[in-house]
Amino acid sequence: MTKINEMLTEILQLSRAEQTEIVYMGTDSALTRFTNNYIHQNVAEKDGTVSIRVVIGKKIGTAATNQLDKESLRNTVEKAVEIAATQRDDPYFQSLPMPTPLQKIKTYVSATAKFTPQQRAQTVATIVKLAEQSNLIASGAISTNTIETAVVNSLGVNAYQRGTSADLNLIISSNDGASGYATYLTRDVTQIDIDALAKQAIDKCLQGKDPIMIEPGEYVTILEPDAVGTFVSFLGYLGMGALALQEGRSFMTNKLGQQITGSNITIWDDGLNPQGMPIPFDFEGVAKKKVSLIEKGVAKGVVYDSYTAGRQPGKESTGHALPAPNSSGPMPLHLFMKEGDSSLAEMIASTERGIYVTRFHYTNPVEPMSTTITGLTRDGTFLIEEGRITSPLVTLRFTDSILTVLSHVSQISKETVLVGSYFGGSRVPAIKTDRLRFSGSAAKA
């Protein structure tokens, strides 16, 4: 048992509630930001937070603190009990979860935890040098994180995991407004190929000079993995959790077992897969399970935490609880989309006329039940004509249903890319869809 778990177990003894859960989150984070080819911010932060959830009958209260001395923790326990006493009974609540066997997963890389400010600065220097060779401007950030997560409860749950992550985000821009983008997420900072990522962003920027306008409408569209990741993560947010389904606000409502996308689309959640950002348990200390969400286009299921499993007879938690309290319910944070057998080059070559999209930003839901969202293209949008990229395009606004777009996918790349954060992310391919609706340029959107 770690010292952190020992501390949490001692806190349990301070609670006079019928059931108590304690979650610890400790972070040791470092970040170097750069813009206009120089570093403008270099910060580091250490913090630890304890969140306490107590149960009295069917009343639930939560309180949190980052003051970890015994007196502050005792006061936080009492505050959670006081809050619970003022709540109404929750008729759906059954119990905090019982212990489940946890799989051992390697999530900690010492090279990432020990990555120094000087090493981050050297990373930036390499990027800036390459940008300046092409008379371009580099901006972005490189961050490293060490995160400790521990969960204990009065029913015997006792979980702990320490993990690392490293994230490089890079935008290369020119004085005339063109830009290119590259990003990389990993637990091991030594896996980041700085030269390759910089070259990727530089090449995209150089391609983007003198953009032209295009008429609004539906276009054959090739989406790079970052853009596909936006679609997949929005599906997770909009309706792949049990609470959304139980409350009738999920796009899967009354559609389980029905075809909702093309038969070449398969999406699942797997928090144990080493190709993602795995972690063995959720914020209730429950073991994560692989869950099929969309299989060959058919709506198969949603993810559960202990609360939503208790609302539905015959269901068990799949290990997808978010930190309490939350109104969203469980959510898939480790999404995967099945690869295909194409390459980006083959997708472009097979396109008579279409649009190529690097990524989206400022993306928001419009109508969740139909999965309609809207957003802007960014850092590399191009016109495809007769099987080749011919011209850069101005920033475009799209507005469309994700499920409709995924119902018209004609090609999927064989390679997949991880996009996301420490606690999850999406590993997805690039896709070619035969229709995506663009409602105008950013200037007219």
C-alpha cells in the first residue's frame, strides 16, 4: 500500500457516514510555451487534491480540499457529511462500488517525469531553427505531467496508479496568414520526433499561401485523424454514456441494435489498450472494461458507472465513472475507431473534387440528438481537383450531423493516430466521406 493510500485509509476512519469514498489526484506538471519564435512562458506546478463523497441512506454529499493536513481533511469529511444531510434522497442510488480485480499496466516513464526545463527549451530551439530556415514563425507548447490517482472506499476499494504524459502542440505560421499544425501525445517524451513534426507543420504552412474562396455546399471531404478525433470524441460526449441514454437525451435512444452509420464504422472504448493512454480503473476505483459502442455501423451499447448500473437491472459498472459530483454521468475516455486499408495519398488520388481538412476548432453541438455540430477548419484546408491538392482554401465553417457524415465514408486509412490527453483520448484513422456540409467561410459564418 502506498503512503497516499495509507493516508486515504486513515481519512476513512474519520467519517461517520454509512459509506465513504475518497479520491486523491496529485499532479506534477511542467509547461513551456513559445510564440513568434521565442519562449514566453515556462511554468511548473505541483498540487494534490482530495475529494470526499459520503452516503447517508440515499443522501449523498461531496467536498474537496487541497490542504492535506489531518485537521483540514477531518473538516472536509465533516463538510461532506453536512452537505449530505441537506440533500434529498436519490431514489436511484444503490451503493458505492465493491472492489474489482485491477489489471497491472505500465503508465509511468521516468524519462518523462525527469524531463528538464533545459530539455524543453532545446525542443523549442530545434523547432524554431527549422521554422526560421523557411522564414516562418513557430508557436505552441510542450508539456510533461506526472499524475498520481488513488481511490479508496469503505467497502474495500483500494486503487492506485502513477502515470506520465508528454504533449507537443505546434503551429507554424507565415506573415501572410498561412499556418500548419502538428501534435503528438505519449507517455514517453523520448518518442516525440521533433524534426518530423516540425517538418509536417512547415510543409502544411508553405502549402497554405494565397488561399481561395469556395462556394458553400456538400463536398467529398478527407479528414485527417485530428479532425476525425473531434467527431469521435463528440459522439462520446453526446450520447455514449448510460445516463444520457437513461434520460432519453442520447442519439442512441431507441436505436440500440439499429444501423446508425455506415457498416465500415466500428468504435469502441478500451481503457486498458496500450495503444491509447491506458489507466486500469475509473474515478470510483472500478476496473475498466472494453465496451463496444458502434459495431459495423450498429449501435451496440454505452458505458456505465456504479450509479447508472444501479438504475438499470442487470447492468454493472464498466469502469467509466467521472469524478463526483458530475451531472454528465459516465463517459468513454479511451475511444478507438477501426482502421481501414487505404492511405491518405490513395484517398486524394481517388477524389475528383473535394476538400482536405487538417483539423477543426471552435467546435460546438447544435442539435445533440442528431449529433449535429458546427465548427471551423484550421491550419490546413485545401481544394482537391482531379486527384491532387491544387489550392489552399480560406477557413471554412461546417455544420453537419456526425452520424450522417459517418454514414457516407468511402475510405478509411490503415494508419491510426492518438489524439487526446492523459486521462484518455481517441486513436483514430483518417477518413474520406462522400459528403460534409460546409455552410460558408469564416468571414461569412
